Amino acid sequence: MSPVLDGPSLDEGEVLVESGKVYVGTGNGQPVVLGGVQPAGKRMLPAADWARGARPAPGERVGG
């Protein structure tokens, strides 16, 4: 599981890429930092590498 941080305030599922880290908002209001991301049908990537390729827009959400 990814560590919970006292980081930026994000809504549930909201993604923020900052200083080479990928933060995702959770239901309890505290973000987690992703260590890796595995897009559907692809191999696991370090989260920072995924973000460089995916280029999530500010406020973009993941999950559903």
C-alpha cells in the first residue's frame, strides 16, 4: 500500500504530479503517493515515468 501523507488537499481520485511524485486523493481527504502504476494490459511502471507519458491534466481523476 502507498504511504498516506500530509500533502496537498485533493478530492477523491484527483491526480497531482508535483516534484516527480504522483499524488492521488482518497476518500478520507488525505492523498497517497503512488510508487508504481500498471495501466490496463501493460506492464508496471514507476509512477513518475507513467506521469511523464500520460501527462495527467490538473484536476484529472482516476478510478471510478
